Amino acid sequence: MLYNLYNEKILGIQEVNIKKVEEKEDKYEITLEKPRKKCVCPVCGRMTDHVHDYREQKVSDLSAFGKKVVLFYRKRRYVCSCGSVPSAR
């Protein structure tokens, strides 16, 4: 979508989906996540796209438009059929 190009330019992050933007009195809070993709298990080498869980990572960034920017990155952790949890994306 066209607005995703603007988001990439403003945030400096590629391939993210912005889920929520909240403007507070002194800051912007932006919740984002990467699109779901298959990944390679480092243990057995098979591809997997089964989600194990999600973790939220808070990243404080520089100011934008005169306010502090806080990013909440919703990381996705995958699980493989071999039982390994290969990565967080």
C-alpha cells in the first residue's frame, strides 16, 4: 500500500506493518510487527511458519515532530516440528 512507503521513510524500517499509533501528551507510541514469513530451523533445516508465541519489545527512539517516539515491536517466535524454537522475528 502507498502509505507503507511513507511509514518506511519516516521510521527508517522496511517491511513492517504498523498496527497502532497513539499520540500522547509528550510522545508517540507506535505498535508494529513484521509480516509473517517462513523461516529455516537451525536444528533440522526444515522450513516452518508455526507460531510459538509473541513477545513485545519496547524501543525508545529519537524525537519526531517535537515529541519522543516509542516503538513497540511485536516479535513473533516460531516453533519447528522437531521441537526447536528457531527464531524471533
